[in-house]
Amino acid sequence: MTSSRDGDRPGVLAVPRTTDPLTRTRRQRSWGAPQPRHSGPPGWPASVPPPDVEGWQGPALAWLLDHCPPDYRAYAAWRRHPAALAWVATCHIEAQLEAMRAAYRRARVELGEQLGSEALADVLADLEAEGVRMLAAQRSAGLLYDAMQGRRYVPRL
């Protein structure tokens, strides 16, 4: 089969083109598109290499600092002692998570008269989404803290 796009050159096969995203995704997978690499236990931050990779602590420190207030970057001790930073970040994330839970509990009572029901539903949905994000961050920070203490994840069958 020849393709008119190829100037009717003999022997050139036309590649079927599709706009269907599922077909395109399947074709990419079957043609050897990069597969996601194993990056540690479930909940391990995607931007941090697993602890068995040399230099993993640099990206881990960056991830932890990204989940803390910007002023935390000014403290040199936390860069020298990554386990301490992981511990502080875990404490900070736990406090943020508790703040989201408290805000969710109080939103109807304290904002109910100021906001309409639609706006209140939007606020509650955003608080819920942030709570889910903070739960994931809490898990990730805990895994980084464990790894910085030398604990390693062993997958179960």
C-alpha cells in the first residue's frame, strides 16, 4: 500500500492515523514508549528516585522543602541532617492536614450564612481535595523519613 503523502513513492507503507486517544495510547505502548519506572513503595514521591539510587537524597531534600514554608530553606542544619528535615516536614504536613480537617468541620457553620449553597459546596470540595493531597504528602514524607533512617521497603507478595 502506498501513501499519497509520500509522493506516491513505491514501497512506502502508509501508517494508519487515528484521532482516537485509546488507540494512539495502545500503539505507543506496543511500540516501546517509555514505561513508568519503579519509584519505590506506593506513595513514594514521583520526583524522587528510590533510596537505592545514588544521590537520591538531593531530590528528596528538595521535595521535603517544597512541602514546607519557604522560610525553612534558610536553616542550614536541615540540609546537613536530612532525617531532621524529613521529621520536621512530616510534623508540618500533619499540622496542615489537621487544619484542613478543622476547616472542613467548621465551614458550614462559619461560612454558611455568608456563602450561598453552591459556593459553600465549592469550598467544601476544595477543602476535601486539599485534604486528599495532604494525606498523600503525609504518606510520602513518612516514607522519605523512613528511608533517611535507613529503613527500606520490601514489597509483599
